[in-house]
Amino acid sequence: MREVQQERAFATRQHIIESAAAVFDTAGFAGASLGRIIERAGTTRGALHFHFPAKEALARAVLNEHNSRMSAVVEEITRSDGCALEQIVAISKTTARMIDKDVIVRAGTRLLMELTYTGELPVAYRMWIDACENMVRKAIEDGDIVPTISPDAVAYLVISGLAGIQMVSSVLTGRSDLDQRVDEMWEVLLLGLVPADRRWKVADLLNSAAGERA
Amino acid sequence: MREVQQERAFATRQHIIESAAAVFDTAGFAGASLGRIIERAGTTRGALHFHFPAKEALARAVLNEHNSRMSAVVEEITRSDGCALEQIVAISKTTARMIDKDVIVRAGTRLLMELTYTGELPVAYRMWIDACENMVRKAIEDGDIVPTISPDAVAYLVISGLAGIQMVSSVLTGRSDLDQRVDEMWEVLLLGLVPADRRWKVADLLNSAAGERA
């Protein structure tokens, strides 16, 4: 296949994934029909099937794309100058904002929830917990998190808390208070996690977060 | 209708709800067919339709029953002798255990998650957050929670955290670490919520919880 054809095939594939995400986002996995996705993408059944044999493959592609966008955010922020604790807070706030702005992230989040029980899920949660645990260990080394707490327990609570807040905020306010609720989670968590001699950092972390939101 | 007939109709209705819960628990809302529920209940299509016009009505009945079982736990524990903070911890631990033991609670939890996006949900989360917020206010009055934190923010985080932990624990371990993860949530939260002069209470709260689990 010539290069230009490969590029075109890749662009079509990406366009189909974006269109499928838009349909999964509004209709959910069960409610999304291939017909609607084809209509939304303005493509043909043949073109769709060339790239994706079935709806499951489309959902998996959306989840993979979701995963790589989240990983990109994590990598970018961990390469930044901030200390580990700042980075943990920044990553959770940024991913909450991505749910609002990026249809792939929104659809991926919905699919993750809806497919929780199928046992076929990618191990996204495990990966996020592990990444967060590493950063918590780093923050403990930095003296920014008390050393008496299990890094795994903190990471599990942060990731579960974000997942739960996203879910409850969807139900109650269509996610309009999502950013506020993530900020409040950090207000409560930082109270206990940050040792007395680093409490001056907390106001900074929370204020800069409120500033970004405004 | 004579009393004995009314009783029999009520018993049939309850039996159908339990059977529907068992099917929703394993197959989810989309995967549950009326045929499977009828088969499971050992009843007829006519009897089912007499009580429930459609699958939506069955799901709603399971969610209502879930809600009243949760409310019963909350009422029982709030009538107990413990202080408000003890009660909040006890309620969250008990509801986590109920997910393991009670098929109605298990099915209700799954339906709540799966139907999050339909906009047709009962306001269960709102009710739980409000109930928790009242108890947090009481714990602040008791001096067991620091007065500088918003009771609504704490309640929102506790309920969202429990919902998220349930979801993540389902995905990663089929809920086998659910009790442990709820205990760990409280270890992290109590670090920040309990003022210095009440820290002696924390060990008690966490130990008694570990004892119950063992």
C-alpha cells in the first residue's frame, strides 16, 4: 500500500473512532447501533467493517484512544517542574476537565463504567492506580505526604474517588459541578496527607487549582 | 380482595422482584430478558405482567427495594448508641458488606451504575449525600470532625468514594477486596478529618472495623 493510501486509511479509521465515540457518549454501548455510527461518520458499512469487525472492536478502539490520551496527560505533567504532590493534583484536575472537553474521554469513561461487569475490560484502573502509587511514593520521599500511610491505599482512594465523583456528578448535575467536586476532594484529602511542616504548600495547591478553574 | 389473596399477591410480587434482581445482577439491565426473569421466578408471563408492565418497572422495583434496605440500615445504626462519626463509618462498612450478601443490593448497585446516564434515576445518591452531610454536621458539633471543612464536601466525597471503590473493586478483583478498600478509605480520611485532641478515637474506629471484618 502506498504511503498516501496508508495515511488516508489511518485518517478514515480515526474519523470512525471519533464518530463512534460521539454515539457511545450519548447512547451508551447498548444503545449505540452500527447504523447510527455509520450515519454519523458519513461512511459506508463496507468501510466501517474494513476497519472494525463489530461494535465491540469499536468500543475497544475508543477505550484504547481514551487510554493513550490520558497517558499523554500523565507523561506531560510528570515531565513538568512541579513536585510529585503538585503533579498528582494537577493530573486529576486535568483529567476531570478533559471529560468536559474531549468526546473520546467522555465516551471512554462511559464505556468503562458500562462494561465494568463484562470482565472484558482493559486494565485501565489498575494502570492509573499504579501510576498514582508511584507518585505518592515520590511525594512521601519529598516529605510532602506523611510516611505513615500506605501509598497503595492513597492511590486506590484517589482513583476510585475520581471515578465515583465523575459518576455521581453525572447523575446529579450532568457533570456541571465536576471540577468543584474534584477540588473539594483534594481539600479533604490534603488535610490528612500533608505533614504539619508542609501545610503552607496546601493553600498554594488549592488556590492555583481554583484559579485555573475560574 | 380478601386478606389472604392480598398476602399471596404481595408474596408473588416480592418473589418476582428477588428473581429479577438475580438476573439483573448477572446479566445487567440490557442483558436481562423478561423470559429469563420468568424462568428464574418459575412464574408465567401473565403473572409477571400483572405486577410489572415492563422491564423498566422491574428495575425500578429493584431500585426501590435496594433503597429501602439501605435506609433501614441507616436508621438502625443512627438509632444506636455510637457517636455520629462512629455511625458514618459503620454505615459505610455495613453497606459494603451488604453488596456481598444481598442480591437486591448487588443488583441495585449495578442498575444505579448502568442507568446513570438515562436521566431516569431515582435520586438515591442525593439522599445518601444529604443523610451523610447531617451526620458530618453532628460529628462537627461533637468535636470529632474539624470545623474548618465543608460538611457537604465531606459527605460528597464519602458517598462518591464508596461508589467508586465499589466500581473499581468490581473490575479489578470481583469485589474480593471491597471491605479492605473501604477500611483504607477511612484510614486516609480520618487522618485529616479528626482533630488532634480526638485522635485516640481513630485507632478504636479502625480496629473495631478490622475486627468485624475478620
